[in-house]
Amino acid sequence: SDPGQMTSRMDVNTRKTKLGVAVVGSESSWRAANTESIKNAAGQDLNIDLIMQNAEGSQDKQIEIIRNFIKQKVDVIAFTPIVETGWDNVLAEAKAAGIPVILTDRKVKVEDDSLWTTFIGSDFVEEGRRAARWVVEHKPVAGETKIVELQGTAGSAPAIERRQGFDEVLSQNAGFRVIASEIGDFTTESGQQLMSKVLQQGTVPQVVFAHNDDMALGAIKAIEQAGLKPGKDVVVISVDATKLAFQAMLAGKLNMSVECNPLLGPQIIKAAKELATGKEIPVNIITAESIFSQETAKRDVSTRKY
Ligand code: GYE
């Protein structure tokens, strides 16, 4: 065969894959674990050349980072879209440049789904359902159970979908009412502020559902500041199941956390390499997850990796 052609094919197979990763921010301990996981997986792979940049919670900045990746002619782009919408243009630019895009952990809503190749992450709707099913099974009072929801970043896939799954299961069961649903940003500070505000208004719910552990930890502080016992006077549940959540469960302050696994690095690196060589990969790569409660926290804390 044509020797020239052989060389170029070999080039593709031996050249490092240049992977541009646009991290969404540093809002939570989940995010810290996720960022580390990607760095580590890339660091262990001699065939990956990682360029990682942090958008610090700004969509504009994230778009700018992606545009720079396109300019630098990376082989693959992976990013966690801070919110679901507003990506059509920049993703069309990546497509026009022939650069495949991996959505890591959060999804997008775009007109044309061929603008991204694969989603690697969790089923957030199911996470919301799991939280609600636990509340239904552990109904704290005989009458109506009043619930306060602390939402993550407005317009983000995990906030939208956790809320959707939670509502779905509650609406199928009598005796539960979400009396307030406040919008935060997945940080401990926002959880504390929102919960203080709710309590200052004189509302004491039986259950707080926070969209992530960091917000739950903030809510726990606010509940304590109000002279109440988190985990007892007010049941607190959340999502992620980080080490800090396990500690709070062992202290009896957090009642339950739905698992959301941030350790996506190895899958992202694998997908990036496959896409760089033109391989077809699944549209959705969904992480298998469960829930953890105070009863099992003691057993599981020692093996917790994030
Ligand atoms: O639950 C939260 C983080 O997108 C799944 O973002 C992620 C969420 C996670 O800040 O802690």
C-alpha cells in the first residue's frame, strides 16, 4: 500500500490526544473530587495531553475557554456545562472545526443533539426520586410533612432534574408538601444563608432536601444556630455522599445522602481517546449509584474515596 498513507495512519495512533477540559468551577467538594479524578486519570495516561481550565462558575468564561480550545486545535473537548442552555453557538463552532465534545456530569439543551457526542455522568432525575422515596419511607410525622428544598444552581441540569425526580415521587404520595424551594448555587454558604432565611421567617420544616451535601452542611449550621437539632428536630437529606456527608451522618446531623459519583476521570479519558481515533461510543454513559444513611455510614465511611 501507499507508504505515505501508512505514516499518517501511524501518526494518528501514536500521537498524544490533546484533551481540553473546561471545569465549571470550585463550588463543592464533589467538584474538587471530580477535578482531581480527571487530572489523575490524565496524568496516568502517557497518551493524553491535558489542558484543564476553570470557568469559576461563569458561563461566559466557560464559552471563552472552549473557543480557545478550538483555536488551539485540541483533539477533543470535555466540559461540564454550568447551565443547560446557551451552548448552541459555541458547540456549532466546535463541530465545524471537527472537534468532538464530551459532556461530563451535566447535560445541555440544544436544538441539534449532534453538537455533542457523549454524556458521562449520573441520572439526576433518579437521584431526586431516591431522595423522595427515602422521605416517603421515613415519614417523620403522622400529619402533613413540610419540606424545604434547597436547590442548586438555577438552570443547571442537576438542580432541574433532582427537583423533577423529587416532585415526581412526592406527588404520587399523600401527606407531603414542599413549603419553600429556594435557589442556591451548590455552595455551603448558600445553603446556610437560605436555611437561615427560611427559619427567620418562622418556618420550621420537618425535612430539608438539599441538592448537594455542601448545601446540606450549610443548612445544618443554620439549623444549629436557630437552636434546633439537625438530624432530629429537622431531618436533613442531600445528594453526593461525600466524605464530609458521611462525617455529618456519623455525627447524627445528616440523615441520608444519595450517591452521585464524581470519579469520572477514567471514563472521560477512555472516551476522549476513542473519539480521537474516530471510534463510535455510546451516547450516554451513566454511573451506577445507591444511597447512604446513618445506619450504613459507619460501615461505609472507611472505604469512601471522595
Ligand atoms: O452534585 C454538586 C456540584 O454537577 C453533579 O455539582 C454535579 C453537582 C454536584 O457542585 O455538588
